[in-house]
Amino acid sequence: MSLAPAPSAPLTVATIQADPVPGDLPGNARRAARLVTEAGAAGAALVVLPELFLSAYHLPVLAADAGTDVAADAGRRVDDPRLDPLRAAADAAGATVVVGAAVRHPDARRTCSVLVLRPGGECVAGYDKQHLWADERKIFVPGDRGATLVVAGWRFGLGVCYDGCFPEHGRAAAADGAHGYLCPSGYLRGSEHRRDLYYAARALDNTMYVVFANSVDGTAPWCFNGGAAIYDPEGRALVRGADSGEAVLTARLDPVRLTRVRAAHTMLIDRLPAQGSPGRALLT
């Protein structure tokens, strides 16, 4: 496995924890716009918001399917006037925005996805969650492919929440040359240990930066635990949010640090090609 060259310059990114209102897509788009504006003022060129932020992660409301979704065309483009405040905020901040949404496709598939909004107004359904959790399977169909987002020369694998629980998912991103891994998520209270373990592990496994966004607070039983974080390529938290309360957290991704860590910890290039394949001996 060969590594992609390091980016040529640092990149400031923001991760967000916030409490969207279930079913209020226009209001949540305005909330997202406010948070993106705050992140842009702190210098962020990339902003990551939580899983299903535009609808809120509230499965009963999503199951009712009353105005919670955005539609993507055959080219995965999304043109929904309810997102205009968020488009404008991304453009004004000069930032690429990654935000969770429920997406309807022309073939009637409904996916738990991330939208990617670029300065200038472009909005696409960038990635569909591949690993659906529990009752999500009653509402959504899984995505069938990964995705890599490029921002200012930095390559980022895209994941959503439960995707990040699978080492293979992060490794697939690294194998595609990712320098980082973006995971909008929705972790409920009581899952703090797993929340803090998975994404630090994905960073160290693959010697890449990880940006973890999460919902926070809410009304029982849909109470989320925040803890949004940005991890360095050794799995150390550069910033981390509290378990409650809205926060916009920024950190600077450093290509020199990335190169130094990958030179010291060479798991990506040392992994045996047949590792994990059949053919193991049985010892009795």
C-alpha cells in the first residue's frame, strides 16, 4: 500500500455539536448556517456537523416522513430552497460544509447521508451511510460505496457514525489515500466510552486525522452526548467538546505532523497483503 503525498499546507477544520429540532428542516438549516458562520469566523475552511442534523436524529419523526428529507437528482445534486441559508453561509465563510441529512434518490431509495456544500452554492449528496444501526434499517437502505472528499489538497474519507465502528471502513479510506476521516454522528447518552474509543482508534489505526461531530442534549429518549472531537494521527484529541451544550471546536491539521507520524508508525505500509484472509492453521 502506497501513501498519498502529504498536503502542501495546513488546514483549519471545525467540528460541531448541537441540538437540532426534530422535523424542522428549515430551522435546522438556519441553525447550521449560524454555526458555519461562527466556524468560518474562527478560520475554518472545512466544517463538519452531526449525523442527520437537518432532520435531527429522531427515528419516529423520520419514520413519519413529513418533510424531513431532501431530494437528490441522478447526479446526486441537491437543490432545495430550504437549504439556501446554509448555502449562503458556506459561501460567505469560504468553507466546505459536511452535514447529515435524510436523502431521497430518483430510484426511491432513502439514505442516511452527508451533504457536501461548497462555496459558490454547489450541494451534493456526498456519501450514503453503509453500516446502518438497529432500527435505522427500517427507514433507510445502506449505501454501496465509499467516498473521498478533497479540500485544499487534503483527502478525507467520509463515514457516518456506525461506519466508524468498523476498522475496515477507516482503512478503506486510508487505502484510497485519505489524510483524514470525517464522521458526523449521533451517539446517545450512556455510550461515552465507545464514542471516545472508536474514533481515536481509527485515527491511530490509519495514522490520519479524524473529525468527529455529534448531536448533543435533546429530549428523552433521544438524548445525545456531545463530545465532538478532532483527533491527531496518533489518536490524541486536539479538541473535545463537553458531554452537554452546543460547541464549535476548531483545530489546525498539520501536514508536517502527519508526515512525521506516518514515518514513525508505519502500519499502513507494513500490513501484510493477505492479512485476514483464509488459510490459517488450527492449533490443538
